[in-house]
Amino acid sequence: MEWPGLKVYCTSVTEQWSTVAVVGPNSRKILQALAPEMDFSNAAFPFMSFREGTVAGLQARVFRISFSGELAYEINVPSW
């Protein structure tokens, strides 16, 4: 989509990211083991927030999102 009068251009980057969901009562423990430098506590990482950091040795964006009602995170890494 383009708005040449506003000099605004939007580019889809969906295909540039791969996503894995970690869902369930142990998801916080699993991610804490994979990303020990990140704080996954409720206070530090509330629902509908995100953090950038290293997960299992990969630069990642981690989102705390749940469509299932369970404690859940989505991990996004560059698809390459």
C-alpha cells in the first residue's frame, strides 16, 4: 500500500520471520532455560508485551500473547 502524497510506504515483512509458539503451564520455565538473560515473570513481562533478546542462541523477538487462554509466548526469528 502506498500514500505518495504523504511519502509513506508500507512493506510486508511477514515472509522474513519464522514463528514458534510455546504454550502451556510450563512455557515460562522452558523459555527461562532457553533465554536465561530474559525475565519472564508476570511483573517484568506482562500479557500483550514483547522483548528482544537471545533465545537458544538466536536473536529473537518474544511476544507474550495467548489465543488459547494458556500462558503462551510467540518466538519470532529471522527466517533465513
